[in-house]
Amino acid sequence: MKTTLQAYRFALDPNNVGRAGLRRHAGACRFAFDWGLARVKAALAQREAEESYGLAGDLLTAVPWTLPALRLAWNTVKNDIAPWWAECSKEAFSAGLAQLAAGLKNFSDSRTGRRKGRKVGFPRFKKRGKARDSFRYTTGSYGPDGDRHVKLPRIGRVKVHEPMGALTALLGDGRARLLGVAVSRTAGRWFVSFTVAVEREIPDGPSARQATGGVIGVDLGVKHLAVLSTGEKVPNPKHAAWAEKKLRKTSRAYARSQPGSSGRRKLAADLAKQHAHTANQRRDGLHKVTTELARTHHTVVIEDLHVAGMVRNHSLAKAVSEVGMGELRRQLEYKCGRWVRDPKTRTQVYVPGWHGAHLHVADRWYPSSKTCSGCGWRNPSLTLSDRTFSCPSCGLVIDRDENAAVNLARLVDREYIGDVKTARGADRKTNAPAPPARRRVAVKREPGTAKTGQTRGASPKGEAA
Ligand SMILES: [Zn+2]
């Protein structure tokens, strides 16, 4: 048994009273955030002035930078600046302060280099109507109330758009525990998202079905959602073309509408709704694909795509973000187990996935597209527009993406030895460019396990035994 964190998200159908309550709480959250930010800015300015007078150390004004400090400061002033505070749950204010504290931490971590990735700026005020409405509860009596309602402190019972059967069943028989609930508004629609700790039976190793499925390479494409090494192509969501036509129509109408008019406001709301709908459909489609992959194979191999970089490339941006490559990888990462570097101990630790399968991420520079899956010949001049891979060396003619997928699967066939959870050397050995098939890669091998080439389709568990 292993405890995993999971989110269950449902759309809400609030009545007018409920809607007013939701709006009031989102407003309270924003109010606390903006108050806190103003307080921090004032304290920083005060400090700067004091420093210019030569003050230092304890004599300087303290800046409420952390959540406890912000909460303390808020509690001393709330009666004066927000005498109406009791109309809302205190959790709403707390949520705003927590968002601010997180923003401040991300800012300072980014500046000192503790946080990787894009630079994070100093938090900005939440403009009414511009900022995303959201708040959360972590304490109090909240949760599903029957199958179709959710109970939110100070707001009351709010109707849920679809039945919550899966969640209520888990909570009902004690397999899951509620940790918090976030409420947010996207494209005019309110959603609740329950964070739940779920007790899961994590399989020790691949099932018989997964063992039979063996290794599968997954090439995340632009034309297709994914192309598998079996040659199967997972199409992009069907609704996409139709939805895009509708989107184009609405955005054209929006561009022509009069700024500030009520028609324009309505069109903006329509646009947001359509975008949100497409995103939901895509997420559902991805879940189907990733669950199927994780349930039917013992190892799934994907490339390490630099998604943020690809989105910056204009010609690829639309396709990449539409297809949701980053999302596909994110889902595979928790449905399959994988090796992760623990920054504290600086060692590789194995994080098991839900379905007992293993995820192998090929190195970013592994030339899966440029290498012939038949003989290992490399075509250095392959471009994105070459949809077919033709090999002058062995005569193989194959779909470009399928060729890449086969190479990805091969990578593990060559390097995957015995039990994935003990053959950790194999996992680190992916940065070398694809060697021709006849040359063996030197990998660390567990004593007594099978040799390369004998592992395809076999259960690692079975071999170890
Ligand atoms: Zn070839």
C-alpha cells in the first residue's frame, strides 16, 4: 500500500446564493493578497529609508515575508480594514496570504538561484476581473455532501455538475482522506478540486499482461498525438478541427466588435469557454492514452522533449501546446514508476507508479528520429518536413515518427537488463548517442540476470526469481 496524492475536479452549478458566496470568498482571498502585498511593499520601502539613515540589524522594520508573519499582521488589522471579514470563512483570507507567501518565496528563490527555470518576478496586485478567482479550504467542515453536492463553510451546499461517485466511494470506505479543497473560476465557470490522499495498492512489478506487452516506444508527434513503436498512431482529439473552426469564427467576431461594448464582453466570455472546453477534452483523451500504455506494457519509453523551448519556436508552438505534450509526460510520470534524482542524498531513488510499469525517459540528445531503426545508419540532414525515413544503407522505408518510436523502444531493449528497479545503471546510460545495434552498450548488470536481448517481453520479476 502506498499513499498517493490525487486531485478530483468537478464543475459546479451554483444557484444565485451560492454564486454570491463563491464570489464573496474569491473577493476576500484577493483582498487579503492585495493587502498583504501593499504591506510588504510599504515595509520594504521603510526599510530602505532606514538603511539610508545607517540603521541596521534589529532596528530595521521587519517585513512580513512568510505565511505565519503575514497571518499575524492580518489578524491585528482585520477588524479595522475589513470589518466585514466575518461574512467570509477565515480560510479565504488565509488562502490569499498563502498565495502571496508562495509568490514571495518563488521570487526570492528565483533571484538567489535556488529555483530553476524562468525568472520569477515580484508578486503583482490582483486586479479585479483580471486575476483568476480562486480560494481554498484546508480546515473546517468541507467536502462532498451526498453524490451531487459539496459543502463549503460559510457558503453552504453547492450543486455539482456531475456525480462524484468515484470520490465519495473512496472516502466512504476509508481508502481516501480529504486534505483540502480549492475553488476556482475558469471561463466563467466555477470548479472545486479536492486534494485527496488515496491508499493505493501499488504492484511490485509488472503484471502478466504488462510483461506480454513488453517495451513500447512513444514518439510524441505534432501530426498525431503519439506514434507507438508497434506502428499504432494515436490520433489527435477528433473534436479539435471542429472546435478550431468555431474558435476562429468567435475570435474573428471578437476582433471586429466594438471595444467596451457588451457584445465584446459576451464574445470574450464565449472564447474563454471554448478554450476551456477544448482543454478539458484534450486532458480526457490524454488520460485514456496514458492509462492504456501504463497498464499494458512493462516499460514505456518517451523522449525528453524540451516543451517550453518548442513552444517558443513559433511554427511548432501551436501544435505542441494543443497536443499537450507536457501533460502527456506528466501523466505517464505518475502512472509509471521511474528513477528520480534525490537532490538531498544526490542518489537515484525509485518512485513507483500506479500500475507497476516503468517509465524510461530517453536523453534529449538521443537521435531517435535521425537513426534508421533497421540498421542504425544515421541521417544527419533529416528535417522536420521529412515525413518518411528512407535508409540508403538497408533500404528501409518507414514513417518518420514510427521509426523514432521503434528507436526509443530499442533503447531500452538494449539497455534494460533484468529488474528495472535494480538495474539502475541502465537508466543513467542513456546520454550516449544510439550505437549501432551490433555493438553492445556496457551497462551495469545485476548478477544472475538475463543478458541483453533476452529480456524483451519477459517479466523482470520472473527473471529475478
Ligand atoms: Zn537502415
